[in-house]
Amino acid sequence: MAAQIFAHKTTALTNPPNYALTSHRLRRTLHASTKKPIVLVACGSFNPITYHHLRMFEIAKDFIRQNTNFEIVGGYLSPVSDEYKKVGLVSSYHRVKMCMLATEQESSWLMVDSWEALQNYKRTAVVLDHFDYEINTVLGGVSTRDGERRDVQIMLLAGSDLISTMSEPGVWSHDDLDDILGRHGTFVIERTGAALDQAIGNLARWRNNIYPIAQLVQNDVSSTKVRLFFRRGLSVQYLLPAAVIDYIEQNNLYADDGSCTEKDKDEGRESGGSTLGMETIRLSTN
């Protein structure tokens, strides 16, 4: 068993040249020695990052503080690789830069990790294992105020749509689900239209490591809508950070002639007649 675990780790921990985990905001000392240290990781396209992506971390932070015995010591956004090949996906270079602008200017605790973005497509389970290795093995975890070393639990932050796909037979491998939900765990932000209770019911064996969180203020801002706004020349002020808007405009991202494509029309019909369309925010990609 030990050899199998080591082989899995070796595969997962191949790093790009000159890579080092960003850790300037990773808190290395626990406030409360009775609590379990965790790091939240959100995987996704972030194409582009919006205030909703950032807001999900804050929603989870409130829930964790009020309802669990966990203590957050860090939070990371992990943009997907260009190898994901999603239609309309701008280069990982731009997506990482936009995430960095957003986190550095809008947050006091979030960070961006480029490991996933700089490589071939990586499964979510491998990404979480990467964070585990970098934080607990390379950096040595965190400590209590008395100097006792503690390992950090790496936990996925995702939308309820992702959990719905996990409950569908054949979409995710059992080994990956066991790693993500069993070993690491996840906080799930409820989203309109996703049957979260049913999905969690189908994942019963990992139920104790899945934490559903209700949105007290519904927010359906999506990257798809933002891109559509850019194509149509509409304002995106207050939908995403100003620094990200400036970066998009300076680099001429998400721009075309502003015409309404057939895809736009289809999205409009699916959303009940609105031409804005709907996107399920994917805070993990598999």
C-alpha cells in the first residue's frame, strides 16, 4: 500500500520549471490549537474571474467560522490548463494574471496557484494532492502557538452543480471521488437549479465530509454572462474587479464584432427568453 501511495504522489507532483507554491498569505500559526487547520481550493476556468468567485470564499469562511471546528489558514484559486480546450477559453497566462489582480486587490487572504494552469490537464484529485504535498511536506504544515506541528487538510470549494456531476454514474472515477470527498472533503455553495440534497444522497458514503452551504443572497453572475457583455459592448462594472476589467480591455480579451451568435440565442431561450444566457459556475473541472 505504501508503495502505491508513493507512486500516486510522484505522478501528481511533477512541477513546471522554476515552480514554487505562492504562500505569502498562508498563515503558518493557528489561532486556536483545538481547531483543525484547513486550506480552501477552488479549481475552475476563471474565464474571467468575477466577484462571485471571490464571494464564494467569503460565504464559506462565514460558514466555517460559525458551524465547524475548522480554522482556515489559506485559500487558493487554481485556474485550469489550456489543455482543457473549452470553447472561448483564453490562455492560462491571462487567466492567472486576472486572478492575481483580483486576489491581490480585493482580498487579504486569497492566493493564486499556477501549477495546474502551467501543465497538461490535471484531474481535480491530483490538484488537491498537489496542494497537500506542497503545504504539508514541502512547507511543513502549520504550528500551534506552542510550536506543535499540524498537517493542513486541503478542502475543495465548489458549486452544487459540481457535486451533482459527482453523483452521476461514470462521470468521475470512484478512486478520484474517494480522494476528493473521502480524504480531502468539500464545501459546496448551493446554486439555483442544482438538486443538492439528491446529489449528496447519492454520495452517502462520503456524506460526513461534504458541507453544503446556502447562499443567503442569491448571486447568478457568471463568466459566460460577463463574456457576452464584453462581446456586446455592455458595461461590466461591479460584476468583476476594476483591475480585471482594465486588464481585459488592455489585452483585447473576449472581444468580437458584438453580433448575437446562434449560441447566444440558444442561451437566451434556455434562460426563459433572456438574451444574457446562463452558466453554471464550475469551481472545479474534471
